[in-house]
Amino acid sequence: MPARGNAKYDILVITGPTASGKTATAAVVAERLGGEIISADSRQVYRKMDLGTGKDYDDYMVGGKRIPFHLIDIARPGSRYNLFEYRKDFLRVYSELKSRNVFPVLCGGSGMYIDSIVSAYRLAEVAPDPVLRAELEKKPMAELVKILSSYKRLHNITDIDTRKRVIRAIEIEMQRKTAGDEELSFPRLRHVVAAISVDRESRRERISARLRQRLESGMIDEVRDLLARGVGDEDLIYYGLEYKYITFYLRGDIDYDTMLRDLEVAIHQYAKRQMTWFRGMERKGTVIHWVDGQLPVDERAGEILRLLKM
């Protein structure tokens, strides 16, 4: 039974687009519930990738106390952590929190990760298919995108960023068609989903200010260090956004001003795709309670806590 009498729900989800303030809000909520945070961020799983993925550790401090968090810094940089691994890790952490009577607060902006939890996706474990990959490698990018678009549901909103992503997405979709009983079951969790809402102009201002702050804090040096540690440039490009454009800059493909401009545009586009994903969840039946991101963090937390009493 969850902590402090919240027997009606198994989990609370706090999400929202990038730079909306969801992590700080989730930390305050978790502190008041006596709970712990499970991250739902597809890139914060990687160690040594801090500034570029937005690991704002200070956001987990509430009243001088660090709120425990999980599923951050669990994967090797350069590896390909995926949705299958995430769901297994999520269930492991969720079960451990439940055994300690600790209420879980799922927090992050990776829409597919969150959707897979609240909608209890059934997924097939898809192994690499070298024959299929060799065949797809011969095709131009436009044809690969067309093949992927022919499937009913894309694997990831960023699947068309690179050839590797497109080929992997096609591989997954094709094998799912024949997966049958090999699909992984997932429990239906009683949930409340809250999302931090920020108007478009405020969101753009926050994204731009945060990007400049992270660059000033050494984000380029972080990418340079990853390269020096042996993480391949194609691996960093695969992670997208900050790692992609800073790698282009460090390779000499683009100058600093172009890197800054293109990266800023890409992050704005990413935030827009996040909102599109959340709206898609709503269309499919997930109830999302939108909370005004302009409110002070304590007031946001208060509104979310009241949802647990509905």
C-alpha cells in the first residue's frame, strides 16, 4: 500500500515539456508524500552526460534534504539504452519502493517512456537482425522514412533523426508484427498524470536562457570529454540535440554561431514534439491534469497533491 494513505493510486506522474520546471515540482511533491522519484528521461540514464541531458541535481534538494531519485546515471555513455530496458528497470525500482511502502513519483519528459507505463504497453523484445539491416543500408534515407511511415505506429518521435535510428525503428516494427506471444506483459497501474503547462513564448525564453547557461557552465567541455573517453562521435550524434550539434561543432562541421542557432531551434522543435505526444496521449484516453507552470513551485505542488485526493 502506498505511503501516507494514498491507497487509491499506485503512482503519480509529473511531466511536461523541457524547461517547464517539472523536476523541481516533483521533488517538492515527493517530499510532502514521503515518496521517491523515478526518472522518465531517455538520456539522463547515461553517466557522464549531465549538462547536455539537463541533470539539475539541485532540483532534488528540498529544505536542505535530497529527495531520492532512480534511473539516472545507470547506463554507459555510448551504449544504446532502450524502452525495453527502461521498463524492466522501472518495474524493478517500482517493486522495491512498494516493498518499502514508499510512494513512487514518475517524473520526466520522455513521452514514450511515460506513455508505456501509464498505458501498459505490450512490447516484444526485438533482437538485431543483421540481414535486414544490411538490406536497409542500401536504401536512400527518403525510402527508409517512407518504409517506416507505412507502419501504423512509429517507435519513437525522433526515429528519423539519423539513418541508424530509422533502420532500428523499421527493424523493431517489422519484428513486432510477428512477435505474438513473446510480448512482455506489464501491470496496469492506477495513476494520476499531471503536466506542467507553460505558454509557448515563456517556454521559448526558458529554453534559450537555459541553453546559454549550460554552455557557460561547460557543456562543450562535457562533450569534448566524452569524445576523449572513447565515446564515438556517431554515438553522440545518435543522442541528438546538444550532443549532436556540439559534436558537429567540435568536428569542425559547423562554426559556433551556427551550432548555437541550430541547436536552439532543435530544442524548440523538440519541446513542440513533446507537447504533440502529450496531446496524442490525451486523444487515446489518458487523462492529463495541466498545472500552470507560472505558479510558484509550492503552489504547483499543492495543486498536484490535491489530485491524489480526487
